[in-house]
Amino acid sequence: ANRKFHPTDTVVDCGFGVKIGGGNFQVIAGPCSVEGENLIRIARRVKAAGATMLRGGAYKPRTSPYAYQGMGVEGLDLLCEARAELGMPIVTEIMDPRDVQIFLDKKIDVMQIGARNAQNFPLLKEVGKTQTPILLKRGMSGTIDELLMAAEYIMSEGNDNVILCERGIRTFETRTRNTFDLNAVPVLHYLSHLPVVADPSHATGYTRYVEPMALAATAAGADGLEIEVHDDPSHAWSDGAQALTPDMFDDVMRRIQIIREAI
Ligand code: PEP
Ligand code: MN
């Protein structure tokens, strides 16, 4: 992952002609969880607004075992249906090394490693044996160096298609869900050749803060953003408090474009 070994930026090809890194900027958007039929409605809206990849969790890492755990394989199938209709790559979280084969069978375009699994070394090694692009999130209390070493676990098994993701870290601050470490964007670009995405949804935890932090991350040079969008946030099965509505997402995408043109 070290830029010393690879002075030029890595460009990760996520399929459907969507490349990220080295000047290619992409927005990943969709609901926190795949919940059912609303996925396709949300997907159509985020694509129309300019998102180039669709996200949605089918396997959810929830704090409580009694909270919604995700639709599993059925959720992957809904993502695949949306991909077939819209012709865009899908990004979804994998939590268990035993699920790698299912993700390969379904040809999931990008496997997300969540913050809670950022140091799940058996999982990192297992996805490292594939060639599927990996969206690797920073751990909840992970340092930048720990994120880079997690990337090394994947790359040392042979998979160089790693996208790093800053999604906020746990600090003493309680007014936001996490503390968005915007420093990580330029620091990761200095240390590493890998693409860097920012997730202002999990980094802030509140709808009202998502837009300003999305714009800030864009201005800081992020190669992309991951943003949660839901058509009825107050009834979302997870992370409704940080979801943008499709109308809000339209506005954010317009402003992101203005920042992109300005930098
Ligand atoms: C998610 O993307 O829905 C998610 C659970 O994110 P994180 O791992 O960053 O908390
Ligand atoms: Mn979420």
C-alpha cells in the first residue's frame, strides 16, 4: 500500500466502466440496509442524481444481536437485480470468511469490509485471495497506520484492488456519532497510492451534517464518497438518522460537482 513502492495512484476498476482513483471520482450511494422492494426505487433515484455505484448491506454488523441483521442472500439477490436493471456496480458488506464463495458466485462487484472487521485478519486474508475490489473501512478506533496494515493483509494475499475509506473514529466527542478525521484524506494520499473514499454518513451520524462533510471531503481530494440514502428515513431499518432523502441527495450531488470543478 506504500507509495514508495508505487509512485503513481492506483486506479481500481469496479466494473461497468467505473474506475476509482488517479483522478477518477465516484459516488457510492444507497440505503444502509437492503430492506426489500424500496431498494430499486432508491437505486433509480441515486443513479439519476449521478451516483455511479449502488450500496446496501445484506449482512449487517449490529451492536445488538436483537437488532435487524440484514436479509442475507435474499438481499444480495435484490442488489443483483438492481445492478441488472441499472448497469451499475454494487457494493455490499461481507462479515464472514465463509461467505466469500457466495459473494463470488453472485459476482458482487465490490466487497465492503466494515469498521468492526477492520482487523478481522482471517476475513482480510480470505478476501485477499480474490480479485474482487475491496472497500476497506477504517476501524472504529483504528489509526491510519492500522488501516494501511489492514490493506497490507489483503494485498499480501494477492488482491491489489483495495479502496481505503475514512468513516470517522471514536473519540471523546458525543455530539456526532463519530469524529470525521478529514486529515486522513491527505495523509492517506501522501502515504499510499490506493484510492481514498470518505463516508460522511457514518462519520457524522446525522442527516444535517452529511452535506457539509461530503463537500469538505471532496475539497480535501477524496477519490469518492459513500453516502446513505433512504426514501423514508424515519422508517429505515438501520441508520435512518443519518440518511439523506433522494431529494437531498440531488442537491448534494449538484454541490459536489461545483466543488469538483473548483479544485
Ligand atoms: C455501513 O456502511 O453500513 C457500515 C456498517 O459502516 P461502518 O462499518 O463504517 O460502521
Ligand atoms: Mn449504515
